[in-house]
Amino acid sequence: MTESFTPNDLVKYIYQEMAAFEVERFEKALHTNPVLMQDYMELLSTMDLLDNLFIEPQEELVSEIKSNCQSTTGLEKV
């Protein structure tokens, strides 16, 4: 009997949130199902890319936020 695993199962496995009894079944399927292994490798690769992604806000946006923070017109002090 072939077990089917969902993308959610892959995430649970990667983050070690899978119950112990499920891990053994999942690892067996991972080693015998090339499609599942490919999905697993792609997810690991994507997670690695996201972990190494560095995003900075545009300077215009930062300036606008700072400008709005300095403006106290209409605000009451509590």
C-alpha cells in the first residue's frame, strides 16, 4: 500500500513537529518515493533561499515613516 503525504507533512517533518510513529513511516516513504524526495529537496532549497534573503525598505518609505512619527499635530499626550 502506498501512503500519500501532503506538503503539510513535509513541513511538519522539516520542523520536527511530526509524531514519532509518523517519522518512521515518512522517512521510509521519503527513501522509496522519488517524487516525495524531490518535493522535500525543493522545500529545503526554498527555505534556505528565504533564510538568506535580505530585504531592506526603500529609503523614501523610511523617510516618510520618520516624518510621520515626528509630526504630533492632532495627537493628545496620555
